[in-house]
Amino acid sequence: MTTLAPLNWSTDLHTGDSRMDATHEEFVSMLNQILETPQDQQLPLYQDFLKHTVEHFAQEDRWMLATGFSADNCHAGQHATILETMRAVQVHYEGGDIEIITRLAEALAEWFPGHANSMDAGLAQHLQSVQFNSETETLADPSVIQSVTMSGCGSVSCS
């Protein structure tokens, strides 16, 4: 098992969007569960975590497209890269590398706070600015999107 401290859910990880934060809290909880599980028992938890992450990233990608992000923005690109890596990890684990899920989980625990505090917080800020309701996935005024084109990463420091 790992010696890395678990990633603790805290207000430091809040983005300002309650639905996004709830999804992130689930992500953190599932990640920690994997890190606390013996390596030879991780695969079923990892498969559930992968499914959750696919849905988590698809949700954010939908929101980006609905609110003016170009389809090839770097935030969505980062999601695609993480998912590609996660799928490859499962193949390697099933091939006998039972340490690989732990290694990826440790890397994700390191990566996630930065992603949440930059790209996701920026996305949450953008959603608020265009009055997008993440619970209903609707815009108060769809015409505001006509003037919005975001091609960068969507972080608070990038447009």
C-alpha cells in the first residue's frame, strides 16, 4: 500500500459551483478508497473510479461546449489525456503490474488540486458569468454565448 497521505476534501478544493464540487468530492473519496486498498484488490474499485471519471469529465466537457468553449480547448484535452492514461493503466494492471493503479492514484492525488484550483475554478467562474445553471444544464439567456469564444484552458489565468 501507499505511504502518500490521502487527498483531503476541503474548502481549498471548492470551485464555486456546487454540482462540480459534489462531483469532485466523490472523485476525491473514490481516489482515497483506492489508495487505502491493498493493490491486489484495487481493480474493481478502479473500474468504478474510471467510470465515475468518464462521467465527471463528460459533464464538464458538456458544460464547456454549451457555454462557448471551442471543442479542442486544452481543459477538455487534459481530460482526454487523463482518461487515455487511466484506460492504459487498467490494461497494464490486468497484465500483471499490480502496482500501477497505486502509482496512478498517487499521481492523480498530486495533479487534482492544481486542476481543480485553476481549470475547474476558471470554468466555474465562466459558468457564473454566462449564467449557466449546472444543475439543470441550462443558460438563463442562450444569446450571451454568441459573443463568447473560449479556446484556452478555461483557467482563471487563461482565456
